[in-house]
Amino acid sequence: MANEALKTLFYPFGAEELDLPQKEARVLFLGAEPGFRLADGWTAPIHAVQGFRPDFLVLERSGLEVAPRAEGENYDLALVLLGRHRGQNELRVAEAIERTAPDGLIVVAGAREDGVASLRKRLADLVEIEGAMPKYHGLAFWFRRPPGPDVASALRAANPAVLVGDRFHAAPGMFSHDRIDPGSLLLARTLPELSGAVADFCAGWGFLAAEIAARFPTVSALDLYEADFESLEAARTNLQAAAVQRNFFWHDLLAEPVGRRYDAVVMNPPFHKGRAADPGIGAGIIRAAAAALRPGGTLFLVANRQLPYEPVLAASFASHKELARDAAFKVLAARR
């Protein structure tokens, strides 16, 4: 539904319900995704913000000015594309308010299943909604930046950063942002003694890497690969006290080659694209792990029990086996 929501976001401009921004206008686009088309006559440059590495790379290749975090202030127009996470959506709106000029226009859009209607209702208690247009199975609505910091502060206060297990920093929008993922926990408990150079693929906010750093003193280097920029930044914080040498890579493991070689790779790979299950994502990351391992190196991964990763392991590794399972997950090991 992402392309539909993109069309919803830009529809009020094409329908002449909203004036097109002029060439000299400054436009901020939070949650930008590839595939949008601008209305005829749109000449204003767009400063796009996208922290998910695959989408960032596509936007960058299209020639758009794009960054993983918002920068600057006093934008004339802010566009906010909603995603799956309610807390992250509210934080994006708060950021839009903070970075627009006084009385600047903020346009928000999302699919119905992204909670756009409930967000509109919540914001209507805080600001005056100037207008709204339903289209393409979604809704766009808009309002002016309110005076003072109260509205943005209220949205941020409702969606604070989280300290998971009194130890790990995380925030809304990150994978398993409010608890240690049970699959990752099973993998951590199952890992045998690790040594040498180790990589954590799909590292998230760093739980597995932190466990490895704390438990295995013969690990000489620990590299974290993660596609979500904010999760990787949280991982930097969560591993500050680790004694092991560590590196952090904001990286698309399906599109960008890994330049280093490892004695072991651990991972809890994603298997969803949006809301749809896509085991091909995990399969591609398994193949990336095989390419990144030294001969004799081992991959350790956790997956939902029903995911068919064993044939991929058989095709990419010399041997593989199951190490553990519970009611929901299995832990697999494969030797290069």
C-alpha cells in the first residue's frame, strides 16, 4: 500500500486543493519512499528523509536530496508519510512541527491500516485541521504549524524513548522496541563459544551484539550491520561499554556487498516487506552471510519455525543443522 499512500499524500496538490509550492520554497519530506510523482508545475526542491537503507539508496539514485535524519528548520512545507508504527508516526509529525516555519503547512497522509484516521482525530484535539481528502484507500489531511512548542512536546511525551530490560536504549519504530525479541533471546542462549571476527547481520538496536561482547572474550572484532539508521544509532549507544573492537555499518545486505570476512555471523533476519511475509528477504541475507564467511566459518540464525530456510542453507553451505527450537522459533547453524 506504500505507493497508494504516496499518491494520497500528493493528491491534494494535483487536485488543486492545495497550492503548489513555489520554486524558492523549502519542502521537507519525512518518511519519504520511492515511487512518488509530483504534480505538473511542482518546481520546489524536496529535502527527503529516509532512514531505511534500501529506500534511501533508491531515492538517492533518483537524484533526490536525501538524508537518514532531518536537518535544518523553517521549512515552508512539510510532508509526512505514515508507516506501520503509531509512535513513529506521531514522532514524525512532531518533527514536522518543529522544523517548519511559523504558520508553515504540514500535510500528513497514510493508508487506512496505518491508523491515519485515528491520528487525524488525535491531532484535531491539539491543532485546527484545515482540510482533508480521502483517496486511494487512504487519507491526506493538513494543518498549519501551531505557535509554541506545546503540540510537538505533547506528541514526544506520548512516545518516549524506551530502556529495554533497564539496559538497552530503543525507540518507537524500531524492531521489538519495547522488549527483547524472544527469537533473539533463544539464539543468544543457544550460541556456542564464539571467537575471532564476528558479524551481527540485521543487528537492530544491538541486543545480540551486546550479548556476544559480554559473554565471549575471545571475540576479537564485532561488526554490526543494520538497514535502519536509528536502530544502528541506538546500537552504538548500547555497546558503548563493550570492550571488544566494534564497527557499525548502515547497510542493505540484499543490495550492498559486504567487504569484510568473518569467522562467524549471527542473525535474526526480517521476513516481512511492509505487512506481507516475504521469506525471500531472509534467504537473500543468508546468501550474503555465506559470501561474508571465511572457509570453515559458521552462520547462526534464528527464524520462525515455518520459514523454509533449510534449502537455502543446503545450497549455500557445506553443512547445516538445527541447534534448538521452541514453540515459535528454531535456531539453525550452517558451516561454510
